[in-house]
Amino acid sequence: MIRFILADLRRLWAGSIVVVLLVALATALGVSVILQERALRLGSARAADKFDLVIGAGGSETQLVLSSVFLQPSALPLMSGDVLAKLAADPRVEWVAPVGFGDSFSGYPIVGTTRTLTETISGGFSEGQVFVSEGEAVIGSNVDLAIGGEIKPMHGTIETGGHTHTELAYHVTGRLQPTGTAWDRAILVPIQAVWHIHGLEAAEERDHDDHAAEAGDHEESVHAEGAHEDADHDAEPDPHAGLNENWTAETPGLPAILVKPKTIADAYKLRQDYRNGATIAVFPGEVLTNLYATLGDAKQILVAVASGAQVLVAASLILVTVIHIGQRRRQIGALRAFGAPRGAIFGIVWLEFFILVAVGVGLGFTLGYGAALILSGFFSQSSGVNLPVGFAREDGMLAVILLAFAAGLAALPAVLAYRQSPAQALRV
Amino acid sequence: MLGLEIKHLSVRFSGLSAPALAIENLSIAAGSRVAVTGASGSGKSTFVNIITGLERVREGCISWNSEDIAGFSESRRDRFRAANIGLVMQEFHLFPGLSAVENVLLPARLAHAATSAIIARAHDLLDVVGLNRAGQKIETMSRGEMQRVAIARALLRKPGVIVADEPTASLDAESGDAVGDLLLDLAVAEGSTLIVVSHDSRLVGRLDRRLTFRSGCIIDDSAIKGAAA
């Protein structure tokens, strides 16, 4: 029977290929939507995983997460530096790190932060070491620069018409291990350097209190030993200046602070404490969950569109098979006349159709997987966020449902063939 | 070997006032060789469909060795035909893509009747009909060769009766004669009753008895003189 089916399919190869392709494309459409949506969800969740608690000035929670976790450029409001000092002294906090954004270099965002964060974020360096002075930088695993390379920070991005800072150029001292997050595309520099570069501009934007605070910081840092006196006078950054990561109330204003609480309970308490008019505290995972709730609706629409395409394909397949059975009446009649039982005729027609659809579904899953991989690749390249494309158990369910549907659909021509009278079929 | 007994048969098709086939009484002895002739539309094809159980009978009895297939269900008629009737048709109804021996075995395989003895017999039969390349694809064969494959297929399960519907009509004279020889010889060798529907006077002349149909009735039933014994 199998040999006969294969011979039959070989004979009808052109039509068979069309049917397989139709099914494959319709399946691939649905599968890629599902896989891509899951990859986006998992990838961004993993990217946010590294960040337990993010604290920022009042404003949009979503924007705070997008900027700090995904390094999306945007102008975040600043909060007072004493928040950082308070957090640093808090016993519930394991470590705390300020992050400052705004500059970029050849499309890579420059993030001002601390040595602690730099050392923690990827769990180690693939080469080199962490920055020790203002003129040094650490690059993410996907940044196309070499150790020792020079980085001239640009204020803003090329797209937004930024200008290049001339005050300071960084030199790469280390490269992080891959994290699969947007930070793989980031250039990490001491936040102190970011403050110094922006010292003058920031002073104009900020209120005079902050200006005083910043000036104070320069004075304060004198007692932090070393060749720091140079950095003293008028915001002229010194690439060899040492780093002071002891935060005080005079620390300049900050867009966001990343906090690693000691326990989960501490995390909830800290979030509670820093949700007051002046600051907001968010769990990135929670913000993302809310975001997905919105995206979920979009996914539903895409799935509905894909399902619609599948129904159309199913309908056209019904048409094709009914016509096909009409054309095969003589063959089927002859098989019956020579003694093939009706059950065997049903089996042949059913199996032929089912094989085609099953091959189509299999091919569709492969194509959908490939398409999702390609799309994820594009996305990773532009954002740095690694989107893991993978099948889950519910995809197996989808395959089973599709195949069950195909089995039902295949029964239609099979029943038509089964009911056909051989004498009439042969007469035509 | 099967003998046929038909009684009070009447086959009507909707929309036609006269019956397509009406036979009050006909018996064909087991082992006899009968020709069926008549103009087209005279009821010959209906006769073939009725005696092979391809078409259902509503009025009358069709008894093969006193088994009345008129009372059988469709599946039972299918089984009866598969086991007892060897069919040879004008158009061979062989399946391209399969080899000669696969074509011979196909109906038996679909009916789960292809035992190793049957498979051996398929090869033997191909030898008997004069084809020695059992693995040759059917679409590469001549029409005469194809009809021989069809005859081997009809004989595979040692049917009690061979029914041939215009077996030589689509062949040239030479192949037609060869096919006629095969049918006659094999029917004798296998001990099968032979019923041949044909216009081919040379083939008809070699059988024992001739039934002539017109307008659904048998108008002449005669022994053929000088038929090869």
C-alpha cells in the first residue's frame, strides 16, 4: 500500500509539491509568530533578570526600564544624588550602582557606572580588566573594538545630531563576557568621568543646588587622595584621575540607580521605601509583564491573522482534493473492481492526503523556526538583546492539533472515494 | 470452477422506462467458455457489472455455484469478487509507477491476501504469459504486454471464473490473437469458467457458446460449431 501511495505521489509530484508548500507556508506563518513572540518575551525577561531593582526619578516606569535595562536612549529626569548615598549606606543593600546615559560612540551607548556593576554584570571578563581611572572603559562582548582602542564619546547619537566631546577620550581596558542583554553592546565607563565631561552643561540644566553639589564633589574628592587635584579646577576631566566610589549627599544628579538587595524581602521593602513622590522603584520583570499584557493583544491579532491564512489554505485544500478525487474515479473504481476492499481505498486516499499535510506541517515548523531565528538575529544585532528561539511543549500541542485537523480533513476525500460505486466510476 | 445461474433478473436505471437488462433464466455451466456479443448499449457492460457484483441487483437472483450474490452487501460482494472472479478489461487499468509484478500483486496486497505463495505465483504467472522482466515498470511496456500483465493479475488468486470485457479491442490483431490464446489456454489450465465480452469474431469463434444481446435481452443463445475443444 505504501509503495502504491508513493508511486501515486511521484506521479502527481507537481500537485503534491504545491499542496506541501501551501501547508508549509501557512504553518510557518503561525509558528514564526508564536516563536518570535516567545523569543521576545524570554529574551527581554532574561535581559531584565540581571537587574533586581531599578530606582529613578519620578516619571514613566516603562521608560526607566527601557533606558536602564535595554539602554534605549531617552532623556530621563534626574534624581538627587543623596538617594544614592542613602542606598549605599542601607544595610538591606548588597551593592548599588548609579548609571548615567546620554553619550554614544559609533552607535554603541556609553554607560557611566561603577566598578562593582561592571564586574558583576557579566560575571567576569573575557579579556583585560575593569577600569581604574576616568579615562578607561570596559566594552561589552559585542562591541567591535580592541583592547587599547580609543573611544571619543559623542553627546547623544549621530541620528539625533550629537556633537563629539573633546574633553576626554577613553581607552579600552577590558571586555566583558557575553550576557545576552543590551549591555553586550554597551561601553561601560566610570560614572565620574560622565559627570566630569558633562560638568558644565549639566550645571546649566540643573538647578543651582545640584551645581553646588557637583562643585562640592570636586572639592570632596580631594581628600580621596592621589593625583586628583587636577580634576579640581573647572570640570576639565583628567583621564588619569582615580575613581571615588564612595557616594555622599553631594553626589551629582542621577537618571537611574541599580540596586542589588540582599534578600527578596529586602527587595520588596526597598521598593516600598523608594516609591515616594521624588523617586520610583520598579522590578524590571514586573514592568515587562505589564508591557507583555499589552503586547499580548497584538500577538492575539497576529495569531488570528495566521489562523485565518491556515483556514484559507485548508479550504483551498478541500477544493483541490474533491476535484482530485473526481479525476481519480476510474483509478479508484478499477482498484475496487480488481478486488481491493473499500477500507483499503479509504486508507490510500486518507494516507496520501495526510502524508502531504504532515510533510507540509513538518516543513512549516522548520521554516517558521528558521524565520524566527533570522528575525531574532536581526533584532539581536540592532539591540544586543539575545532572543532565544525555541520550541516549548505547547508547540507540540499545536502540531498535534494541526495534524488532527489534517486527519479530519483527509477523511473527506477518503469518504468520497469510499462511497463511490466502482461500476459507475468505470463507466465514466 | 464456478457455474452461473441467473433468474428473474431485471436491472432498471432511473429515467429509463425499459430495463437495461432483463434475463428470465440463464445458466452457464462451470468450466464452459462463453462469448457475449451485441451492439453497444445492448446491455453487455451491465451484464458484466451484474455478474461480477460491481453493480447491485434489486430484482432477481445471481447465483455462482448457488451462492446468490444479489443478496450480498457491497463489502461482501467486493470480497467475493476478489476471491472468485478474475477481471480483464479493455483498458488494462494498470498503475504507472509500479512494476509488472507489483501491479499483479496490488489488489491482493490491498486485500491483505498477498502470502508468500501468492507472491511466488505472481512471478510464475508472469512467466506463463511470456513476460520475463517482472521488475519492469508498467509504463515502459507495449499494450500487448500490458494486457498480459492484466491477465496475470486476473488469475492471481485462482478465480473460479474469468470475466474479460473486450480484452482485445484496444490491441492490434497480432497481440489480440496472443491475448486470446492466453485467455483460452489459461482458463483451461486453471480450470476456470471463461466469459468473454467481445466484438472480435476471431476470438468469439474460438469459444463454445455465444450469447447475443439486444436492448437488454438475450436474443440468441447458441453453441458455436467447430470451436476448439
